[in-house]
Amino acid sequence: MNADRLPGTAAPGDPAPPPGLVVVGRYHQLQGYGVNRPRGADSWLFTWTTGGGGRLRQGGTEARAGVGDLVVLAPGVPHQYAVEPGAQYWEFWWAHCVARPSWSPWLRPYDTGDGLYVVTPTPPALHGRVEAAFRRMHADARWTGSEPPPVGVSGDERVTVAHATAARELALTSLEEVVLLTAATARPTAPASGVDLRVRRAQELIDADPGAPHTVRSLAESVSLSPSRFAHLFTRQAGRSPMRALREARLRHAARLLESTDLSVERVAAASGFVSAFHFNRVFRARFGLPPGAYRAGGSMVGE
């Protein structure tokens, strides 16, 4: 299927596939190629670089994609990506889909902020197997269910779309192999040593208890800074405001509770620091592409 036949989304600019589909492709793009989605996408985007280099920006966080890097963008956050400045080209596999909830703990150590996950470095010995999984995913997405699944990439067909239930599940299984192989063998980047100790301390307080009633003032007082000075320092060094960092930590905490407990959605919201269950549902869906109940039930079933 040609990408031009994909349904559009509500996102202005460059459209992305809707979350009910699994779409996979392989691109070889030259300098000048770029995509800009001011409201992000409705689905997750997985990229695996096989040649050249790319540059991806999600919210206020940016990352380079080199050979053997899996870079993942969560839905609902403004993003841009392009051939890296100075690189002649960017060759990469990509997939749009609703991520399975079981992938969350595998990706969490590589969360760089704003829903940008950078899984690197993956050992070179695994690169061939990861690419084989993407090739299998590209083929399985074309399966109609009436005959054996296709084998290999089909001619010049760079993009395939899995519409049928079985094709989507097969494609997601291959992508799950990619996520597991890379996340289990890569090593998260150590925190930058140049980060101010007061910023680190504030982030530690947020991470230790996301559900606490933190405010800019309370965090500033904990590190002996004025609220305005603290907010400026934190934003400059962390790349996002203290309250944005707090919301991200609360959403990650809520996702863990949904994965590992049987607490009601309302109690998960309260335990994660959200005063309003309605607000929690809205921001959770924007962040993960699914409402909390569907996330718990299993994201791979969305769109049935």
C-alpha cells in the first residue's frame, strides 16, 4: 500500500497513521527530508537506523539516531524528525502502532523526557536479527489470512499497512522482538555530570514520590532557591519545566500502577497526584495513546 492511501489524522502538518493500524516502512532519505507534527501523532513511532543519521525532537527533548539506535516517540507530543545536519542521508525502518503495555518496563530506562526513548547502544551482533524482525514485520503486515504470510519486502513497496486482526498481531509480535532485543542488551546513558546538584536533587524528589503535592515553590525551597531562580535553572538544564517533569513522572507512575495493581482508575489517578480523574484520563491518553482502562486491558486490542 502506498502511504498516500493512509487515512489522515487530526494532527496538522504531516499526517500520521491513526492508532488502530500497524504501519511499517523503510526509507532512504537524503538531506532536506523532514517531518513536522505540531501536535504529535495519535500512535507510537518506532525508528531503527541502518545507515546515515537522523535527528529527532519530541517536545523539548532531542536525540540523534545513528546506526543501531532504536528511537521511540510516544503519542500526543509535538515532534519533528529529519536527516541529521551534516549527514548525506538517513536510512531507517519505522513503524506506527499502539504500543503493547508490556513494552513499557523495557523502554522505561531509556526515557529521556517528553516521551522520547533512545535505546542505544545495541550490540552490532544483534543488528542483523533486529533488521530481520523488521523485514518480517513488513511482510506480515500484508497477510490477508487466506494463504501463508508473505516472505520478504515486496519489490518497491516501501510502506505496508496491517488492517486485518491477525496481520496486526503478527506484525506487533515482530516489533515486540525488536523492543525486547534492543532494550535488554543496550545500556542507558548515564546522567550528564554537568547537571547542577540542585536540579538533580529536585528531580530525585519528584521521582521518589510523584504523587506528593509538589509545587515549584516547594521544590525550590527544598534546594534553597527562589521559585523563579529554581524554575529558570531547572528548565535550562533539564530541557523542560519542573511542572512538566512532574507530570511526566506522575504519568509513568500511573502506568506502573495500571500494569501491576488492580486499583481502580480513580485510585490510580489519586495515588499519582492527579486531583481530577477527568484530567488524568485526558493527559494519560495524550501521553500513551490510550485511556487508562484500555491501557490496562492491553493496547494491542485497540482498533478491533
